Amino acid sequence: MMKNEKAFLLAWLGIGGVIFVQGIALSVSGFLPEDVDKFFVKYLYPTFTPTVASFVAGTVAYGVLKYLQNEKLNDQK
């Protein structure tokens, strides 16, 4: 793997971790004090869907890129 690809995958792993933590925080916010719940609803909830959507879009783009690279290698053989 190239150095850039490793960095990309490490960043993607980090974003996946952020999504995981956001999801856990949102799921338990109802059991937390009301002030904390309001904070999560005001700041965390609006950013969750765009974060997941960008993660999925980036994953699909990476998969398509790797597929096209593999097809190019197969055509050269």
C-alpha cells in the first residue's frame, strides 16, 4: 500500500470511531441529565447525519477507485 493510502485508511478509521462515539452518545442522551441531553440534541444531533453520509460517500468512492485500479491491472495482463 502506498503511504497516502495508509493515511487515508487511518483517517477513515478515525472518522468511523467518531461516528461510533456520536451514536453511543446520542443513544444514551435520554438517560443523562436534561442539560446534557439538550446539549447533545442542539450540537451533536445535527452533525450526525452529515458525518455518516460523508463517511458512506467516501467509502463508496474509495471502493470504486480500488475497483477501477484492479480492472486496470487486469487489463494490462
